Amino acid sequence: MDVLFNGLVDAIRLLLTGDQDSWSITALTLRVSLTATAIALLLGLPLGATVALARFPGRRIALAAVNTGMGLPPVVVGLFVTVLLWRSGPVGGLGLLYTPTAMVIAQAAIATPIVAALVAAALQQVDPDFRVQMQALGATPIRALAALLGEARLPLLAAAMAAFGAVVSEVGAAQMVGGNLAGQTRVLTTAAVLATSRGQFSLAIAFGIILLLIAFGVNLSLTLIQQRQTVMR
Amino acid sequence: MSGLSAGIGCRGLRVHAGRRELLSVPELHVAAGSTLAVLGPNGAGKSTLLRALGLLSSHRVSGEILLDGRPATRSLLRDAIVAVLQRPIMRRGTVAANVISGLRFRGVSRREARIRAWPWIEALGLGPLVGRDARSLSIGEAQRVSITRALAVGPRVLLLDEPFSGLDSTTRADLLADLRAALTGQPTATILVTHDRHEALALAEDTALLIDGRIRQHGPTAEVLDRPGDADTARLLGYTNLLPPALTGGTHTLVARPEHTQLVLAPSDGPADQAHDVRSVTGTLRRTVALGVATRVDVDTSAGSLTCLHPGDVLATELPPIGSDVRVRIRQARSLITADRDEPTETLPGPGDRQGTRGPAFDSEL
């Protein structure tokens, strides 16, 4: 218990004094995970909407595949991205391995199926005739789709939260494609793993707390957006 | 918007699902300011027709949709037409926000939309509900909002897809009356799809009977409802008793409503053949069912069974025992000569007939 308590006290002191390293690690974590989430939303929203709304052969298989992708192990994604970016790999020439860009790619790959699956579920829970009724009131097909997205905005924002939560907390892919290089690709999760393995528990706990605070901060802002719109309308 | 052609119509309209033809309507026109009821049984293609006209179909549609007699572009039609679907589908938000959404889709500002929607909100009695969350409404209230939302647009064409189904009879009668009042005097061409002839009578000047994706009859509502052309339309219009020539000794099959078909309870019961439109056949009494407002009597004849409907509660002692031979008297039977509308029906409507009457639920459906 002493270890935990002392660790906590040290962690808080560390946070309050705020050394340069912790700040840069935190900033990189935010940058990588938010970028990855944004990319996942850009890809996952149309993908999920297509799987949910379009009619094409094999739609249900696509839906099952997307749902399976929700449980994609980060380590597997990390492995694939590593192989892709490896010097002798298909796009090895770009020299992206062990850069933040590689981490963004891996995290976006983890988050995209999460976004797509939750978007599909969100849109399918709205009445199937919703878009028809909106068009029947004079909405263009695009306007009707926008109305549908607006209708499902609570679960859609939940999809964004789930995506961010998944990438900010994963360690496998970040470690594998980022390499945990100090000052370059070290993020909170990989830093916490390293600190723990070195026995620097208070440092690890400090990173853990920052991670929780970030997750809370991002989700708090999304929740506020989500709920404000509910009250406003 | 003058001339005969103002309104909505179609030419050579066909709807296919895969290779199967769901609907084929060579020609249809509903004039501005008038209402057409499309009456048909379930699966006849009523909603298919409505969705095709409203550009809402998910099937393959061919042919032309005509606005004011001319083929119209999609955006022109989108602007002119509003449809109310069978289930009221509300958006998140208040009743007021829902009512103005049709106007908002047409680019009307929120403020302007509220001003334009308000008279409709009042006309349909939604005043007390405007601030309510639309998803907390009962089905009847939601349908009322859905109809108000459509009317608020001030559409040139209003398409109603069984908007009264699923409502209890009081709610239905109220909404029917309010809708009728709201439409009166409006330059809107309205098409009401329904399987209920009472709704057609209450709302529509003209009625088309749609069966198996084709319009079998089309004309003034009272006339169409009273002149079934074939066995299918007879059943749709409530002429459920079929009297083949073998039974009546006539040359054509006759059809009659159960409420015009009654047991002759006593030998002296009324002057048997006071008019030429009264016929009588014999059969065997199968069962009697007291329904409160009426008593239903099923009689087996040599050519199928007949349903008689006696108003009120007929005392059990008045009725002959089950299995006994009975005589059935049929009034106002209609002859299924041909679907040709110009052919006079065998009998003319009697004085007590409700030709031309208007109003919901003119007789009980039993």
C-alpha cells in the first residue's frame, strides 16, 4: 500500500511542477490520438452509413465484418502496420516507421471499425422510413441524410468518444509502430509501461493520471456538446 | 393555377420490384382543390402508387409524373408535394420544431416558418402541445402533428398514406373531421390512400379502386362506392354477400351488403315484394352472433354462405333454431354485369340510400 500511496503523492507533485518531458509526452499523445480519431470519423462515418443504409448484396456480411473490427486487437493492427511500413515493406520507402505518423495510421486503423460499427448501429435504430418522411416533406436526399445524422447525434457522438477512448488507451500498436522513442514517439501509455518496467511507479502513476484526465477532458467536451444540443432543440 | 389540368397526375406510371410489376396506372389526374381516395385491400399497391407519385419509391418507377398537366422536374415536384406516411415519424425536438420542419426544408427562416405554421397549429388543435417533446406524444397526437406538419407547408399536392390507421375510433373521427375542415377551400390536390371506404366518403369527391396494382374503377365517390364492378371490388366496398345466378334465377351475379341482407323472421314480416329491388333466397341457419349494436346471422345456401345483419339485439326467441330452413330477404343488391361504369346497375338506390351523404362512419363496420 505504501508504494501506491507514495507513488500517488509523487505523481501529484510531478504533475504540479510539470516538467518539460511530461508536457511533450502529453502533447504528443493528444496530437496522435485526436488526429487518429478525426481520421477514423472521416472514414468510419461514411462507411458505417453505407453499411447501415445502402442496399447492396453482401451488406450483412459487411456489417458483420465491421462489427468484428470493433474488437481488433491493437497488437495485430500494430503488427500489420509495422510490416507495411518496414523498410523492405510495400510502403517502406516513405520511412514512416517509428514516427508519430505511423502511430496515427495504426490508431486510425483501430478506431475506424469502431466508428463504423457504432455509426451503423446508431443509424439503424432510427425509423427506417425517417429519410423517406423527410424527403416527403421536401428535403433533398442529402438534406434528409443530414437530418438523419442529426437525429442520431447522441449515439454518433458516443461513437466518437468510444473511438478516442480506444486509441488514447491502447499501448500495443503505439509501442510497435512508434518504438517509444524519447522525445519523438513516446506517448503516455508507452511511457507508463516503460516507467513501470523500470520500477518508477510514481512516474507511471503520474502518466496514468494524466491519461485519465485527458480522457475525461475530451469526453467531457463531447458530452457537453451532446447534451447541450438536446436541451436546445 | 387555372384550367382543367392544374393538379397532380401521372401517365404510363409503372413500378417494378425486380421483374415483378407492382403497379400500372396508365393515367390519373387529381385536380387542384379536390381529393381523390385510392381505396384498395392490403397489398394492392396503394402505398406504392403514393410513393411513386411522391418520388419516394425505392423501386424502379417508369412513366411520367405530371404537375399541372406537364411532366415536372424532380425539384419542382419536391417543392410541390408533401406526403404523410402511415406511421407518424417525428424528429427529435418539440412539436413546434416538427411542424415547421417542412417549411425549413424549403429554405424558410425559422421565424417566418413559425408565423406561417401557426394558423395550422390552431386549426388542428395543437396549441397546447407546441412545447412538448415530439417523442412523448401518443400515436394519435403524433399523427395529428404529422398532418399539421404537412399542411403547414401549404403544399400544392398532399399525399396521405393511411394516416388514420392505428388510431382509435374517436381520435380517428376527430382527426378526420379536422382534416376535412382544413382541406376545404384549399387549392391543394389531395390523394388519400386507404382501405376504409368511410374515410373515402368523408374526405374525397372522387374514388379510385385499386386492386392488384391496377385501377379497376374510378369516379365520384358515392357512385364508385355503390357500384361494385366485380367480385373483388364488391368485397372491398362491403358487398360481401355474393348471389350467383343459380341462387336468384337471374342472369347476373348479384352482390349485397350484410346490412341489407336480413332473415324473414315471420311469414307476415312485411310485404314480401314491395319493390322490385327486393329479392329473397332460402337457406339453412348456421349460427347467430349477438354483436351488441347488431345481430349477425350466417345462413348457408346452395351457393355459399350469406351474412345477415339485423340492427339491434334480436331476441333469441325471435330467431329460428340453428339448422332450420330460413328465408333471407335482400335489398339493394347490385348486379355485377360488367366493370363498365356507364352500364346502369340493376337497381337504383332507394330513398334511404346514403348517396351523397358525407361524414365519418356512416354505418358500423361489422
